[in-house]
Amino acid sequence: MSDEGMLIIISGPSGSGKGTIVKKLRKIDDFAFSISMTTREPRFGEEHGVDYFFCDRNEFIKIRDQGGFLEHAQFCGNLYGTPKFYIDEQIKKEKFVVLEIDVNGALQVKEKIDNCILIFVIPPSIDELKKRLVGRNTETPQKIMDRLARAKEEVKLIYGYDYIVVNDDVDTAVKKINTIAKAERLRPARNKFMIKKIIGGD
Amino acid sequence: MSDEGMLIIISGPSGSGKGTIVKKLRKIDDFAFSISMTTREPRFGEEHGVDYFFCDRNEFIKIRDQGGFLEHAQFCGNLYGTPKFYIDEQIKKEKFVVLEIDVNGALQVKEKIDNCILIFVIPPSIDELKKRLVGRNTETPQKIMDRLARAKEEVKLIYGYDYIVVNDDVDTAVKKINTIAKAERLRPARNKFMIKKIIGGD
């Protein structure tokens, strides 16, 4: 029997570029991705089991009441959750399972899941973060101010994280996350079967 | 001001190949190496400040009594110690300072030095370890048996280490240690100045 993979949680303020990083990580074989479950209607082109697990409200509540979600939330009247079963499946396949989640949610998951890795993605400066939020051209000045204020609050939680990745260049940030995953794979607690095999080799 | 380097302790049973790994790490720029202080006479070609810091017994005892050694021991009537000042110097230069030390010593240093990294180098199997010890052709059969017995005891301490590196191929092992160092550089506690700079950028 082999040793297992691990859950890697990627978090950071809005505008830190964590979404782009996660998209690039998809191209690396060792990584798998958490798929959310939702009660909202599929949008055009969205696939069940790829973009989301779509389900009705009753089903969602049943899974929630059985403790089947790592975390869940309501948004615009729809329920969203991170189902544990899929993450467990991927970890057993020795994958680094990536979960992108907001800063507070990440710290909550860390408390529940032993051995998961928390990575904080941070922009090179608050000024750069402001530039990125303005550059999106989708937010009102008030919303940008709100996001910046929130980012400053979120950054205060950085010491609760295992690693910090400054996102000044997406490819470098992706490489760093790959390095973290590879190093974490070398923890004694993640190599119990191998250690047993080596010692038992006599 | 920038953030500092770190102390990386490489340990493992006799025959694990840790010495060869450390020699290869010397070729990587980011790494520096702890230099021992000793009261023994320099051998031909050995240089002060390169191979060892050579000193007399009085000087050694003075440094020892001032708490200037990370660890020290007597061997064949000579005193050996790991002076802290040199390690501190290199850490301030942002180097990964490598210290090769036996398994028990390593765990003792870990207790004294915050934030140092312990890496256990292990052979791919006890059989392979035996082969390597026999292959050296420098040890009596009794000594080989002693070393194997000791190795088995040492491996039991592996869960007190931060990382494990199986040495089935030296270059792969070196690469893994480099990966560990790079990942550890991304710990929030090792980036306090940078975090302050990013947050203070407003």
C-alpha cells in the first residue's frame, strides 16, 4: 500500500490572482481540484462532475446534515458546499487536491482536516492590489474600497497559514506552489508505509 | 532589511550517504556549511576556517563555557564543537546553513534552535545499507553488525524529524533537499519583513 496525497488550500484576498494560479495548476499532473456542490442551475456549458456537482435543495441539505461538507454557504439564495467524498477519493489516488477558498473559510478547514496545507497568495503590494481591482473595470469605487479594506484585514491572518506565495508573476507563483507540494510530500507523517517498508526490509 | 536564512540539519544512519549528499550541496550557491571547531592537530592540507576552526584546549573550553557551541563532544581525546557564531553569520547572509550531525545530536539541536529544519537521510532499505557498509571494506563484520543495529535504533527517531529523504540516488536526494529549503523559505515566519513591506505599502 502506498502513502496518500494531501489537501492544499489556496487562499488570499480578492485581486491576489489566486484564481489564475489555480487554473495554471490544473496543467500539472499531480494536482487534482476540489469540485463544489451547488443548488443553483447549471449555466450554459457547465458540466456536472466537472464544473460543479449540481443537486437539488433536499439532496444538499441531506448531505449537509450528515456532515458531508467541508464547508458550505448560501449565496444569492443558492447553497454551495465542498463535498468531502470527492476530496477523499483524490487524496487516496495520491493527488495534491487543490481547494480555492476565502481566507476565513481556509482557517476553518485547517481546524477540521489534519495535515492539510494552507497557502496564502498575496499581491506584491497593496498598491498593486488596488491597480488590479481598478483594472478589472467591473467594480464601483465603493466596492474597490471595500475589497481593499477587507484585504488588509485578511492579510492580518497570514501567520495562521503554512506558506506565503507572493504573486508578482503567475508562473513563478505556480512553481512555488509545486515546490511546496513536493516538499510536503517528504514529511515523515506522509511516508508511514514507506518507512515501514524500509525498516521492515531486514 | 531582508529576512534571514535558516539552519538545515542533515542527519541519518552511517551508510545512508548523507556525507556525499552534503558534498554535492556545496555546489549550490544558496547553501553554506557549518564549520566545526577542534583541538586536534590539522592534517596535511586542512585549512583553518575552511575544513575546521583549529584552536587549543583552553580556547575551546572558554567558548564552551560561554555557551558558544551548538553541540560539542570529545572523540579520541580531542574536543569537537559546532560554533554558533559562524552559523549566525551565514544565516544573516540569507544562506541555508547545512549542518551534518548524528541522529541524537540533531534532535538536541532542534530543541535549542527555533525554526531550524531537520532532514533524515535514509537508505532505500536495510539490506542496501548493509551492502553499502560491507562495500566500504573498512569495517570488521562485528562493526558492521553494530552499525546496522544502531541504524535500526536511529530510524525509530524519524518521526521527530521535519522531512525524510530516501537516498536511492544522490542527485535526486540533493534535488529534494533543495526543494525543501525553497519551500521552507516561503513560511510566513521567515518573511516577516516582506509581509510588513507589503502591508505597509499603503
